[in-house]
Amino acid sequence: MLQIVQNLNYGGMERLIGELVVRLDPGEFEPHLMVLGYVGRFGQDLPDRVALHPPPRLSKASMLWPRRLAADITAIAPDIVHTHGGVWYKASLAARLARVRRIVHTDHGRIMPDPWRSRWLHRLASRRTDAVVAVSQPLATYLAARVMSDPSRLLTIVNGVDTDAWRPCPDTGALRRELGLEANLPIIGSIGRLEPIKGYDVMVEAYARLRAEWRGPGPAPALVIGGDGIDRARLVELGSRLGLDGGLFLLGWRDDVPAFHAAFTLFTMSSRSEGTSVSLLEAMSAGLCPVVTDVGGNRGVLGPELRHRLVPPENPAALAEAWSAALTDRVTREGDAAAARRRVEEGFSLDAMVRAYERLYRSLSSPA
């Protein structure tokens, strides 16, 4: 079993792939993992039984004829190659050149609007892929209509998280002390990649509106964002231009995410597109009330009980209003936080996700 991904650096998809290879039944699956770019954070702590293969030396022509990648795959001799994210076209072509028996691909979400070139390449890739996994039902519907050459090869396996690792914890006050925030100051929190698709510019604009219109009780909340990406400089400039110094904190990637969750009053996302967000699942599992945009799989994650916490995308005013409603009604917010934890426990466990992938692998390995 060979998993292929661009890298294992910070990100929900990358973390899930690391969890998947570690949790596959060792008596049935021999896990191998190959990165095409660089290893990154989540490749550092893999157990020895997971074979981590370094990036192959790929030429500029590898999109057309990835012979070196095919040779590396041939040397590993996997029964199944499982590709993830943007490596689909190149890695699936190399796997076919290496005469791999079965190819699986997981689509973790798409940029919207989806570039035609990406759809065209992935439609070609789908023809040589035995099973394509969507991580949410809305994504599956989109893939069937716009990408797949044969929708019968498509199935949905939602992402999952370890609800024992991501659980409600008391706030030690460490993050507040680090940032110089008062003990009773509400914190609107988010964790994710600072990329255009995540809509953090909308979040910063919503926060400026909330601060300008805040009527209490108590002091205006802080906005704390963990994560990094190409939009960081733009967000810093936007926050400064809107006069948010002292209230907006962009902290980069951190390994103490549970401490963030413990300090947050609520968890928020302003994404323009999502598959099934791992950051959202982790925050809900940690017992945080979510306020997120109604895109991709977010509606399915929140379910009917929390649907009132969805807001339309690209709408700073609606996001600010939803934050205000949650922050000024503690009883309802805490009830929704408990409901969020139950929702993940019942429908989005990591074990359920891993078992679903194992069933898929077995079905592809079985004689026709």
C-alpha cells in the first residue's frame, strides 16, 4: 500500500494521511508513503513500520512522462497506490506505467472557481483511477457532474479525527498570558492555512466590523488565528489598515493547538470552499461552538442541530453578526459546544474513517 502526496507539512489533509498510514491494520497492510515535494512536519514522527520514501528527482517533463516516478513506484511494488490532492494526474500516470494493480485517489476539496485545466487533467486521471473518494457529499456531487469520466467509480468517505486526542480541556491561561490578554476577554479563534480559498481576508474585515459595533457586555473580543500561508503579509497589512493592532493576532503554525482550543471562546472559519475541514472537526471535538461559512462539507459537519451557526460566504457583516450572537449568549453557545462534541463523536471518528478505507482497499484487492 503506497500513499502519494505532495508533502506532509502543516495542513488537515497532510495530518490525516499521516494518521491513516499509522492506523491501518499492520497485519493486513504494509504502509509506504511517498512525498513528491518535501517531507514536512507530519512526516517527522512516523513510526519505523511506515516506510517513508524521499522525493524522487522529477524533471519538468514529468507531467507528460513521469518515468523516474514510475521507476520508484516499481521498486516499491505496491498492490495499491493511493494518491491525494494535486498529485493525482502525475502520480496516477506513473502508477499505470509501473503496472500497479489498483489506483485510488482522494479529493480533499477544490479551489472555487475550479480552473478548467485542473478539471481537464483530473478527468483524464479519473479514467485510470479505480476508485475516487470525495470527503463530503457536496464534493462528490460536484466531482460526478464536472470531473469524473465514470461517476460509478466515485464514493464518499468523510474525514475523521481522534476524539480522545481532541477533547475539551481546561484553559491554563498560557495563551492569554503570552498575548497579554485579560482572563475574561472573549477570543474568536481559527486555525488553518492562510490561503485565498480560506477567506481570512473576509474574517479580518468581519472582525473590524465587530470591533467597531461592539456593545458588550465587557471588552471587545480578540481574534486569534493559528496558521500560515501566502496570504499572511496581506492579512497583516489589512489588519493594520483597519486599525486592528492589539486585537488581531496571527501566530503562525503551532504545535500547541489544544492550548488554543482551550483558550478560544468559539471557533470560526470564513472559507470560500471546503471538503470536510479537519480543523473544524478538531475544534468541535474539543468542545467549541462553531461559526463557519456554509460551503462544501461544513453544513454536513454541523448537522441540523447546529445549522444556525452557518453564515453565507463572502459576507463580513453576516459573519460579524453571527459572532456577536454567539458571544453574547453564553448559555446557547455552551449548549452548542456540547452538541458539537457529540456530533463529531457520533459521525466523524478517525477509526470509522480508517475502517472505511480498509474496506475499500480490500474490495479492490479481491479477485474479480
